[in-house]
Amino acid sequence: MASMTKEELSEHLKKLDFCMFSTRGASNRMTTRPMSSNGDVEYDGDS
């Protein structure tokens, strides 16, 4: 797998319109929701 810088990763993320975000609650039930960056991606170390 090739390595990339944070800036390169940010450039790739700008091309994505949405992703699916999944969490598992206290009852162990999986919940998934769509998320969008709206094309506003500037990598600052937070996800």
C-alpha cells in the first residue's frame, strides 16, 4: 500500500461526496447514517 501525506489525503477526500458513518450503541445495536463533506475538506488532523 502506498503512503501519502495528509495534504494528499485531503485532496482525495475532496472528491468524495458522501460516506456512511456507523456506530454501535449501549444495546450493541448498529446504527448507520449518511454523511457529506459538501466538498469542504481541509485536513487539520481531526476526523
